Amino acid sequence: MAGTTVKLEVYLPPQTLEPLRQALDQAGLCRVGNYSHVMAVQPSRGYWKSLEGSDPWLGTVGELTQADELKVEFPCPAERAEEAAAIIRRVHPYEEPVYYIIPVQNDIF
């Protein structure tokens, strides 16, 4: 997959945006051509119920929790997607961060 691009999407609490952006930039990610810090951010509302055995960052085991979150999307070279996912897991406060690695077809044109 060398030379191809994927899009990473992650849901996170608003206070995590800047630490994530800085960590990704320090790794040389979120770049398109001569532009750095390339990402899109949209407000979101997350819902989850922490099950027995979990250690929630927010909420209480057994109760439905909802909170304001941000949906963050950014481009990434496919060969560096694992590195980007590791950065997300390191910076993200949730025990189980929700993120997606999505193939992008832009490179076929």
C-alpha cells in the first residue's frame, strides 16, 4: 500500500484535540503537499454504557453516559496508519478509543 492514503477518524473529548494535533504534527502526519496540520473537526455527541470490568474515564459502570465529543478526521499515508493509531491510543484518555482507518480512492486519478 506504499504511496496510498487512508483517512483516520477518531472521536475524542474536546480537551484532547490540541494534544492529539501536536503529537500528530511532531510525527509528521496530517500533511497534504506543502500543508501541515490538515484535519477536519466536527462536534459530536457520544453515548456509551460502561460494562462490568471496564474502567471508564467518564461515567459510571452500568450507567448510560453521554458527553460532548469531537469527530476528528485526517489524512495519513497508509504505511503510517499503524503509527497514527498508536498516537491516538497514547493521547486519548478513553480506555477504548473509537477510531477508524478508512481507505481513500483519491490516488487512482
